Amino acid sequence: MRRSLAVLTTAALAAGLLAGCSPSDNPPTQDNSSAPPPVTATITVWADATRTPIITAMAAQFTADTGVAVDVVQRDFGSMRDDFISQAPTGQGPDVLIGAADWTGKFVQNGVTVPVELKAADFSPVAIEAVTYDGKIYGLPYALENLALFRNPALAPETPATMDAAIAAGQAAVAAGSAKYPFLLQTPREGGDPYHVYPIQTSFGAPVFGSTANGYDSSDLAMCGPEGQAFAAYLAKLGSEGVLATTMTADITKEAFVNGESPFIITGPWNTADFQAAIPDVAIEAVPSAGGQTASPFVSVQAFFISAKSANQIAANQFVVNYLGSKQAQLDLFKAGGRPPALTAAAEDPAVTGDPAMAGFAAVAEQGVAMPNIPAMDAVWGDWGNTESALIDNQGDPAQLWDAACASIKEKIATS
């Protein structure tokens, strides 16, 4: 990371960079006739391939306005979290990076990020929840991502009221010879897919963790108990009936829906374009409840984080909040990534609300829950997913399998 901002605390920098700390419709511009002399500085930003062009354009405007240079470095998203955690303590890495909100706990635990000064009321509540840890906001959210139910109206003309109603409609379509699968959900044998199955689980009142006023509570594995056992029994039932199968991978389920082989699939916005190309009138709706309570998918939030080791934190915060947090930037990021913006002003723009798919996902997000950002989440996925696969394959008593998974997860959390 470049650390040339030796005059960070000067009056000129304070005047030039602390003009505001809440997103605006457009990035601020500077009246050069009365502005203080530009400050020589460089901040480094790590971004993925999709967002790099948008951030680069915002960076050019920021540099023109403030004199602070921005070096946007394209990085692989999959390795960014761990690379940042390992490099930041040694003074390497970026001043700002793009990332997933569920990285927040790990970042705070390792002391590599700092709170962001923003106006929380300007953003979606679930987005702010996702980047909040121990009562402090550690990232500026820019996009939401969640699962929904895609429905093929030619095979299922009506929105199902419950999961059982959806499955019954699908089974009727299979019996009539118009469909091959009653319902599509990716549940691969290796590792399962708790993320995709989670809306069904929450409809039984079995969230992965309980919550407090400060967020998720790692000591409360709320997926255990009678509610979790009821969900486990339901998953085993769907497996025994052939509704779900551990042979169904992401690629297989996608291809089957594109080919018109099932009326329903639970998946995310990454498949929208292909589905719309194959089924122009495809509907995007809330996942119906299986257990009587709201089927709440995880809402994954993408955000910008500021390094705790940056020598340029004031400049970094200004760039993140007033430029990347502007309505224009969030709309540009939406157009590039196809995810609803986290900034309310951008989410309510006709460019977003006029897109039926984005409107559909945004509506489902309102009943979703933030992806847990606590470090304990790393200890959950393995046992959780493998147990769901075992349930679908009917490898034992559902309650016993679920209880064993809970015991293993609690032990891993306690020792991690």
C-alpha cells in the first residue's frame, strides 16, 4: 500500500476531504477558485473484475476534485479476504477493498478494518445490519443479493401459497407429462448447500443463530431444538419422495429450468438473464413457507471496507462515503453487477424499480435476514451441509442426525 499522505492531519486536508460524510445523488465537485491547495496522496483500492471499471471512473472524479490519486487494483474476489487479513498487519495491501459483508467479523477480529462514517438511515436496514459488528458500522454497503423462487407460468400459472402447494403443482405437472422435476433446488451430495436450503429452514423457526441488540449471538445456535428437528424431518421427507436429490448440482438444476423441465427453482439473480431468455414471462417471487413461518433467505451484502492500517484513512473514508456511496456510483454498480443497490435513493430510482427482476428480488430481500458476519459462522457450514445431504439421502433418523450436527458445530465454535 502506498503511504505518501504524510500531511494527513493538515488543515488543508481536513478542509478538502471532510466536506461531508453522507452519500449524495452525485459525487461532489470542488470550486477550484476557492479550494485549498491539492494534497499529494495516493490511496489503493482492491476490486474485482466486474466493479473495477466503475470504481476507476469514480476515482478519476475524486482525484480531479481533491488531488488525491487512487490506484485501483483488480484482484480475484475469492482470495481477497484472506490476502487482506494477512497483508494489512504488515502495512501492505489496500487502503480500501471491496468485499462481502459476512467478512466483517473476521476483519474486526483481526484488527484490519475501521468503522465507516456514514448516515445509516440512507441505506437498506438489512444492509446496515450486515456490516454492523458490536454496534459499529464497518463497511459501506453497495449491493444486496438474495435467493427467490423462479416460477415458469406455463407449468404453474398461479403463485403457490405454501411449499407443499408448490410441490403438489410440480408433481401434477410431472404426472401430466409436461415436466420432469416437481421442484428444483441444488443440493449436491458433497457438502450440501445450506445457503440455498435456508429459506425452507427458517420457515420452521430454526435460524442458524439467535440475535441480540448487537447482532448475531454465536453462543445461541438457534437451529437446534424441536424446530430444527422438524425441519430435518421435512428435508428427509422431500428426499424420500424424490422431490430433492443429492445428484442435483447448480448446473443440473439451472439447465433443467431453462429447458422447461420444472415449474419452480430456488436460486439467485446470477441466473436471471438466462432464465428470461428461455422463459420471457418467468416470475420472481418469495419462497413459500414449508413450516408455517416466513421463509427468509440470507441477504448477502457487498460492501467497501477501509483498512485499519491505512495512513490515508480520512481520504479513504471520503472516497468511499461521498463517491462510492453516491447515488450515481451505486446505480453504476447496479448496472454492472445486476444486484439491487443498498443505498435507498438508488434502489428507488426508476432504473431499478423499472426492472421487474430487480424489483422482485428487492421485495424478497425485505423478508430476508442478513448473512451472519460473526467469525463463528466459519465453524457451521461443513456439518450443516453434510447433514442436510445425509437427510435427503435418508441415511438415518432425522432428529438424531440433526442433533449430532448441532453437537459437532457447538464443539467447533467453542474451540475455534
